[in-house]
Amino acid sequence: MPETPAATSDAPDAADAEALWHRRAMDGWADAAQAALTAADDERALREALETELAALRASVSWRVTRPLRAVAHLRPTRRAR
């Protein structure tokens, strides 16, 4: 009697789905930057394309959340005097 394979689901679990999303998000910026570089024929077009990508990065949620944290990263916590 032949063995039957265990029932498996083709749907990825949550960890796999998150890893896939993270990889696509990280690769997306690299792909967009590469597309901007190859699409630009002269210096002015290259500068405009890179400024557009930088504006998109600065408009992203992660940039807006971490920017204030980066601004005060050099400060140390201090005690309040009573």
C-alpha cells in the first residue's frame, strides 16, 4: 500500500508572509533606485530622479517616525531636580 503524503497547506504561515513582505519592501527601494539610474540619460534627469526617490523615502512612515529619534539620539537621559 503506497504512503500518502501528509496534508499540507499551500498558504504561508504568518512568519513566512512577514518575511516575504519585508524582502519585497527592501528590494523595492533598490529596484526603484536602479530604475531611476538607468532611466536618466543626463545629469539633470539623474538628479531629478534621485530627488524624487528621496522625497518618496522621506514621505514614508518609517522616515517620519524615526527622524525625531535620530535628531535626539546624541542626548542622554537626565534626572529632574526636585
